[in-house]
Amino acid sequence: MDESSVRAVGWARSLPMSTGPKAARDWVREHLEALGWAHSLAGTVDDVLLTVSELVTNAHIHGRSNARLVMTWDGRCLHITVHDDSTAEPTPREPSRDRLGGRGMLLVDALADDWEVRPCPHGKSVTACFCPSSPSVESH
């Protein structure tokens, strides 16, 4: 096997605008349980689920589109990517007592080890990465 290749497992799901973030969280939780994270990395699971909620909500509300959710585990990092049809990039905003919302990307920034936005021909993809350091995490 080529030493530069990466072995990864991944899942993808389309979430129409009529689908709430709970459906996305439940779907992700099921796959994290299959990876053995439910008990050994409960705190990381909570961080991932909150991040998924924020990214899917942003795709639906700000992107005004369906969300395409892709989750990839490469043995070191879990990559959560949400694609939507808007080209507008999310930006963390300072919290305000005068408006609801606006804290989603601040949460993602605080919870994920890293995150990035990539423009695509038909919108953008936002990817948040989680790199648990626990040796009990299985590499599937």
C-alpha cells in the first residue's frame, strides 16, 4: 500500500429544508456509536452534534437551501462537511443582546479543532474537524 494514501470511512446524507437539525444529529450520533465513540468520547460526541446542528441550520436559514452532510473518519480526524447552495461565507459575529442568533460560527470555532470554508461551483462547503486524542478510538 502506498504510504501517502489515507484509509477513511465516510457517510453522506441530504437534508431537505423541511428536515430539522435533530434528524442530522440523530444520523450522526448513530454513526459515531458505530465508531465506538458513544462512551469513550462522550464530550467530543456532544461537540460534534452541536456543530452539526449549527452547520445544518446555517445551510437551511442563511444558505436557503438543502444541506448535504458528509462525515468522514480517517483514523485521526473526524471531518463534518455541510454543503449548501449559497456562495456567502459564514463569519463569526460578535454576540449581541439586541438580536437572537449569530453565535453559531463562534460555537463551531470554539468546539472544533479546526474549520474552513471552501467555495464550490454551486455554493460552498463548510468543514469542521475533530481530532480526538483518545487511544481508545477505533480506526475502522
